[in-house]
Amino acid sequence: MEELLKRPTKRRVFYVEMRLLHKNGRQQQQLEKNSCFKYYKWVLWFSLTLYFFSSYFISHNKPIPLSRTHFSNSKSNLLSRALIESVNTTSLQHPTRGALEDLKIYVYELPSKYNTDWLSNERCSNHLFASEVAIHRALLNDDVIRTFDPYEADFFFVPVYVSCNFSTVNGFPAIGHARTLISSAIQLISSQYPFWNRTHGSDHVFVASHDYGACFHAMEDRAIADGIPEFLKKSIILQTFGVKYQHPCQEVENVVIPPYVSPVSVRKTSEKAPVSGRRDIQVFFRGKMEVHPKNISGRFYSKRVRTVIWRKYNGDRRFYLQRHRFAGYQSEIVRSVFCLCPLGWAPWSPRLVESVVLGCVPVIIADGIRLPFPDAVKWSDISLTVAEKDVAKLGPILDHVAATNLSIVQKNLWDPDVRRALLFNDHVKEGDATWQVIRALSQKLNRSYRRSEVSTQ
């Protein structure tokens, strides 16, 4: 920064005009020459000393605030400005990261049956519930937030993978074993370590990236009936489920996180078709849409929202609706202007993340849904929300947006910081999804036993 702000200084050259020596007064002139040389030598030494002292003082003083610096529009100055802003951006980011460096998380080293054994199935680390794997992996790879000394930890991460037991019937994750597996892990750490017992788990963190979070069931009525297990009710749950109204499956300290979408697949898709490229599909949805939805325990899939979409807009040239699976469907998202994100059994879906990171305006149709990381993602600026009762009016609603403020919404949507906040990486990157989790935990330090001990001393 200091070097960029310095301006190149012309070399100072001293010229001494000397008269030609006369043959008869050579000795006298030589004496005058020596005196003159000593004088100018002293002047040169003094000038150079003053120059280096001034340069040192300026370079070690506070940098000039960019808000007070004026730049012309010349190419050279624009380049200088870009370099200066790049350096400033980096210097501004580190204090933000630095503000979280005091927060420490201890990751329990559990027997492999609780986590890594499940990775034998490749799907375990790549499907929509894989945030439990991604967060664990990112914390293990971190050398700033993670601590190997549990006595200096603010929070304790319990890495139990419960969504990798895939059904042999339909291929969906079967999570009936979740309660037993987590309970077993808690019995283990509470018998071998003192940290769970001293707070009853209030500073311990779990991931529940399933339809209804820590209720561990895909059907809402069963999830509500089962509720959150007693052994988790005092802990912190990172869960994909969240609503703005009272619900038994979020009656626990929680952080709403995004469903997992592979950053590798997003990057590959974006390389083939840039996010800001041409979009030839106006409205897109691919997924389950029942023509005659089944009544299951008095409930209908998607509350019939998807059925209405199919009946109303199948055949409409503005809508590209597909009911069957397609492995390359991200290539369709990146070609679309609006991407429908209706509820399924649960209000959330991976389409929320996929739409945002691939530049398609998400149209959220799930009443009362609570979205992840609202401090980092201004959802109202990058998406549309349509009430479930108004789904039959989708056509005119989207036509109105396309004719008015679509360009503004897209500009907000294509901000790389927004995309970064919703993707999990193998290493914690500033601003990414795991970083947002850590940031959310930093706002819950009142649950840290270590902090409470320090404050009472």
C-alpha cells in the first residue's frame, strides 16, 4: 500500500560550474577547488539526509484515505486505483477475519463409525444434506478457528453424519437411526470428557441438515409428534429448516444454513455458460409435480402448489417445466431468467442455492420460510416471494417484474459475495458458508463456558 501511494521522485543532480584554471594560479585555484568541493559535499550530504528522513516519515505515517484521494480517468491512474483498492480490500478483510480469530472451536475426534465410515458411499459428501460433511471437513482443515486444546474452546463441534444411510428402495436418505447414533456419540463424549456435563451441552454444536432439522423425520406430522430429542434441546443446531412462525422443530438454539450444493459442479457449469450470459428460458422448474397429489395423513405434497403450477402453466411458452430427473439440470438453470423454488414436504430446497449461485432469480413459493444468513444475503434484493395462494398468478407477476426492475434484481444477484455466502468449501474461505456459520456462532458467545469463566474472574 505504501509503495503504491509513493510517487516516483526524480533524482537530484547537482551541477557545479568550475572555471578553467589559469596556468599561473593553479595552486591557488586548487585550494579554492578543494574548499568548494567540501562545501558542496556537505550540502549534498545534508540534502540526502533530509530526503531519506522525509521519505521514511511519510511512508510510516497513516496511508491517505481513499475517500480523500482523487483519481483521473486516465488508464494509468485507473490501473493504480484498481491496485490500491485491491490492497485496501484485502486489508479490510483481515480485520473481519481477525475479529473471529478469538473464537475457538474444538472438534471431537469420534470413532469413524460416527462419520468417516459413511464416506465409502460417494453420495455422502455431495448430496443436498452434505453440509454435515462439508462443515466438519472445513473445520478440520482450519488452523485459525480450530483449537486442539479443548480448555480454550468456546464451542465444541460434534461430527455425526446421519444423512448418509441411503434407502435401497428409493435412494433417499433414511434418517431413522439419527437419534440413536447421536445419543451414542453424546454418551461417549460425556463419559470421556468433562465439557458436555459442565454445560449440559449448551456450547456444543450439531448439524441437522434434514427436512425438519433436529426432529429427524421427512414428514412434518411425524416430525412434530417426535419433536427434538431431549438430549439436544440445550445445544446449538445448524439446520436447513427454518420458519418465521412457532414450530416444534426449531424450538432449540439454531442457525439456519443453506443446503449443500457442490462448488465444483457450480464452477464447471459456470465455465461452460457464464452466469451473466444469455438466458433463453424465461421461467424454469424441474422436479416432482404430481398431477393428482396423494393424500398422505391428511397432507398433500407441496400443499398442491406444484400441482397448480403444472396444471396452469404446462404448455405455456414462457414456462419450461419438467417432471423427470436430469443429471445436467444446472445447465438449464444457468440459461433461465426465473427459477421456481416451491416447497416440497419441507419449505426449503437446494434450488434456492442453485438458482442464486447460477444467476437465476429465485422465485420463492413457501409461506413463512426463514432463509439462511440474512445478514450476508439480502434476500429481498435478489429474489421474488410469491404467496402459495397466488401461485396461479405467477405468469402476470413475473411478466411485471421482467418489465420493471428485473435488471436491478439481476445486478444484485450477480454479486460474487452473495454466491460465496451460500457455498461450502473444503477450507474455510472468508465470506463462504462455513465462515457465515462461524460468524453466527460468534453472536452466541454468551453460551461459551470459557467466556463465562473469564468474566467471573
